[in-house]
Amino acid sequence: MPKESASKPVKPALRSRKSPQGSPTVQDVARLAKVSVGSVSRVLNGRENVASAIQEAVRAAMAELNFVPNVVARSMRKGSSSAIGCLISDITQHTAAQMVSAAEERLRARGFEILIANSHYDLERERAILSSLKQRRIDGFIGAISDDETPSYFNFLHTLNMPVVLWERDAQGEFNSVLTDHADGCRQAVRYLASLGHRAIALVAGHENTWVGREMVRGYQAACEVAGIAPDPALVLRTSAFDKDVCRALLTGRGRPTAIIATLNDVAIVLEVVRETGLSIPADLSVISIGEHEYSGIASPALTVVTQSPRDVGREAADMMLQLIDGSAPSGIRRSKHPMRMIVRESCGAPPGLARRKKR
Amino acid sequence: MPKESASKPVKPALRSRKSPQGSPTVQDVARLAKVSVGSVSRVLNGRENVASAIQEAVRAAMAELNFVPNVVARSMRKGSSSAIGCLISDITQHTAAQMVSAAEERLRARGFEILIANSHYDLERERAILSSLKQRRIDGFIGAISDDETPSYFNFLHTLNMPVVLWERDAQGEFNSVLTDHADGCRQAVRYLASLGHRAIALVAGHENTWVGREMVRGYQAACEVAGIAPDPALVLRTSAFDKDVCRALLTGRGRPTAIIATLNDVAIVLEVVRETGLSIPADLSVISIGEHEYSGIASPALTVVTQSPRDVGREAADMMLQLIDGSAPSGIRRSKHPMRMIVRESCGAPPGLARRKKR
């Protein structure tokens, strides 16, 4: 141990650069490095395309200040608790709940609790939630933001000065992300339906401004093109504007589809309307569910699905977060993509017209 | 507006009894009233069976200190956010997710966010979560504790000094609570199965030490007695010890039941095992689901259920919380009980033996 006197020459110099409260903060690092707090956050989150001069300045300032990220400092204190904030769109969505549950298992094993909040795709609310979680001293943030297209929103995330891992959102190289290959999922679904003879295939895609929504449409359009199906904009819907009335109009109106692809919650709406209108699956309508839960296989008829692995996504996001927190993350932003897999059951068949023609 | 000078005579007197930080706290109230902080919490939570001398002392101290509950003070400050902590056992349980979702709608309309945490029926973890939420300055706590039988646990909740509302747990007169009549739910299920001729009726009940678990067993036993069915302890299982292996052993072993009653998640296990073992519903086994989701009615066969109203429970719990927070709650602890209702679909029939006898 160095003697009191030995450490004295260093301490005053440090103290002058520290916040009055004690330990050096991200703000102190930014001040000393003469960069923005956003830049410090980018370095902390492992972003590579930060100018190397800035990276060096930040690392030098951290070293000089003996800067310890909040979370590590806190977990070193006895009796304190650590928590990761988790933002999802809606707790009642089975797939998101599975991701959270798997991430939680992983984080809990390392002493972190998860605090979950719902955004309901409300951007203003989401900002308020994230600021509130930050004020409540969470140590990192995992989840799905409502808009992964707007650069200013990423800047907002950076101002939170926390490790961030996004799932099912395109982090645009700003943060680590874990994704599911929804474009390929929809490609598989369309390819299968086209092979059965369908030409009028409806899609209920995820939300606008999100990876899931964009990729579902992209995969759908690409597969339609390959199959020589001309795109009909009236057949591409969004979950945000899909309810029983919209579904009824779609399935009973002119130019109605012979097949429909939709995510878990929207498939439930489709099945309810099919039952009410007396349509028959797959005789009148083929249905493919993107995502599944334990009841998908025992529905009547058993549903053909394109499954994802929400638990794998949740686990990997948690592992990325833990590495960012304990400093063991490999350098550079990581982006991981999980495959989707089709399980054929009983909810798809030839389209009604084709079936009739074949009978003749 | 009173002039500066007019308010001056009061301020010094107040200041001397306040915490050094500023506004008076629950601790300050307890000190001045010469009672425990738990007693202050009991008065704040509207508990009636607090000795009237203590009630008076607490109210007098609150008035003298001009005590404002944390949450109201905070929401009066500009830009600050308010949050209610919500403890559930498992985010992947559909019924709990519905309760949270409905409570959230209500609380959000009044400017409160909900922060959700999962206990997984782990009592130590739950205490850590609640302490952590308290440290993170939440303004109240709604949810389901893992043990509603142990008095010391209620004392722990009181030491948190927050408004508390429990759902689906017996608050033993200590806090407001919103319940579902699970005893009557199981009574209806057993009565219906007995009317079809079943004598060997299995039950997968909720967790021990909780209202749901106790009440399910109580209603089941009462209805068996009325139907003249001798209780078989081997047929009463708990969700905590129910998985595919246990279910397979139950459904294929000696003394196997001809009918089974289980909650949503456990019914999914039953249906999977039924499918694997080649049993037929309802020919070999009648099934009743306690609780339902959008797929229950479209399962094959469509499931007979006893439904609850999780959204009503969530909404009422949120309303109780808001009244505790804004001081508009009627005096006294409230305990509300919601009914259950049976929906007969296709998953129940006569027991196999009886069906065979009838055919002869």
C-alpha cells in the first residue's frame, strides 16, 4: 500500500477534474477529452467508426480519471442491486415475452434484475420511459425501440450514457443488435404459397419504421417478384392498422386474397374472422403464422408457421449486455442475425380457384 | 398568494423537524408521532385496525409536518416522472400479462409508467426486487407476491412505506386486494364434470402459499364432496411440480383420471402429452382450462374453459392505487372479488367407461 504522502501529489490533480460528488462521471470524461458525452457513449458501446483521435482522447481521459463505469462501481458496493431496463412494445405479445424471459434468466445468473416497460409504439412515451429508467439508475438498456430509422433517436439513446443492446431493431451500426431474419421468413412463406398456386397473397407486416416491418415487406416483395406475382398494394397491411373490421373487409371484399401471412397476434384475428364469416381453412384461405406459441400446433387446423427463436435472441442480447458491462466485449459493434424455419402443418392448400379447376 | 413575510413564522418550526434533505419523509412522520414507520405505512395504506391513538398521532404528525407523500410531491415537480412497480410471477403467463396491460392503460392515463419485474415465485429474489424498486423511487407497488400466508412478509411490505395493492393474493386485511373467485371456478368445473359422470377428476392447482392455489383446491374439494366423490390425493397436483413427464405418468399410469382441470399454461402441457400418447379428447380424457386466451376457442377440439376477467382485475387494482396516491381512497382496507364463468365448448364428454357402458 502506498503511504498517504506518496499518493498526495496525484489526488489534488484528479480531484480538480472530478465532479463535486466524488467518482468521475461520463461528463467528466467528456470534459477532459474535450468531446461530447455522446462520443464517450459511443466508445463505451464499442462503436468502431468513431474517429480514432476521439477514441484515443476518450480512453486517455478515462485512464487519467481512473473512470469506472457506473454499473461496475455500483456492483462493487455491498448490498447494492443492479438492474437492466428492458423496453418492449407490449407485454401481451408472446414472442417479446419469450425474449425477455430468456434474457432475464441469463442476466439474473449474473446478479442483474430486469425492469420491463411497455412502449406501445409511442415514441414520446418511450423517450420518457428511457429517461425515467436512467434517472432510476439502471445499468444498461436492452430492447426494441419504436423507430430504428431516425438518426436523432440514436443520438438520444447515446445521451443516456448506458450500454445499449437492441433486439429486432436495426441499430444502424450505433449499438450492438440481435435480429431475426424476417425477410427470409416471409420469403419462405411466399415461396411455399406460390408453389401451391397462390397469386393473391396478403401480408400483415410489423410496424413501420422498424426492422421487423421493413424486412417482412422486403422479403415478401422479393419472393413475389421471383414467383412472377405483380405486387398488389391493397394486400400489404400493417399490424398497427389491422383489426377485425379491416380483416373482415379484406377477406370478404372484391380482390380478396387466397392466402394470408401474419404474425402471431394478427393470426388470432384472422382465425376469429374466418370462424365468424364461415370461411374454411385451407379450402377458402391458406394461413401462415410468423412466429408461434404452444397452441399453434393444436389449433384447428394445425397452423403452418415460420418460427423464430425468441429465446435465443433474448439470450444473445443478454450476453452482449453482460460483456459491455464487464468490459469483456470484443471491440466493434456486433450485429447478429438468427434464421427462421418453416413448419408445414395443415393450414395451407391450393387456392380455391385452382382446386376447383383441378377437380374438373 | 401569501407574501414572503406571512409564511415565515411557520417555516423555521417545520424545518427543525424535517430531514436535512428538505421535504418531510415518512421517517420524520414516524419520529414525530413516536410510532414505527410500519405504522405510518399502515395508516397511508388505509388499514383500519390500527389503534386509533396511533392513527391520530400519525395524522397529527402528517398535518404538523405538512407531509406530502413522495409521489404527489414528485409529480408536482416539472419534468419528473412517476412510476408504479409491478411484480408478477412470470411475464410469459398470458393472464398476468393481461392484468398488467389493463392496469397500465389506467395508470398511464394519469401519468404513471409501470415497471414490471418477474419473481418466478422466488421469495428471496422478490424481496430484493421490491427493495431495489423502492430504492429506485417508485411511487407504489401493485402485483402478486409469492407468499400471502406469512405475516412477517406483510411486515416487510409495510417497511417499504409505499401504497400497496395486491392482485390474486389474499392481503389478510393488511392491504387493498383484487381477487378472482378461483374456488367457485373450480367448483363449477367439478360440478360440470361430475354431471357428465366423471369420478376420477385430476386438478393441477396454482402455487402453494398463494390465494389462487389454495382456493382452487378448496373449491375442488368442496365440489367433490357435494358430488359424493372421495378425494384421491394422487389426483391433486401443483403447477410448480407439473411438467410433461409428470403429466405423462398421470395420464398413462394406473388410477389415471378421466378428466383434468388445469390453468392455461398447464393445459398446454396436457394437450401436448395427449397428442404424443395418442389419447383422444374428450373420448379418453375431458379437459377444462381455467383461464383462456384467443387460441382456446380454436384449439382442436375447442376447449371448454372457466374464464376470469384479468383486465377487470388489473383495472380495479390500478384504480385502487390511484386513489391511495391522490388521497381519495375511502377509509378502510378494500377487498374485491371477481366472478368466474364457464364456457362449454368441445373438450368434455362422458368418461370412457361410462360411454362404453352406454353404448352396450
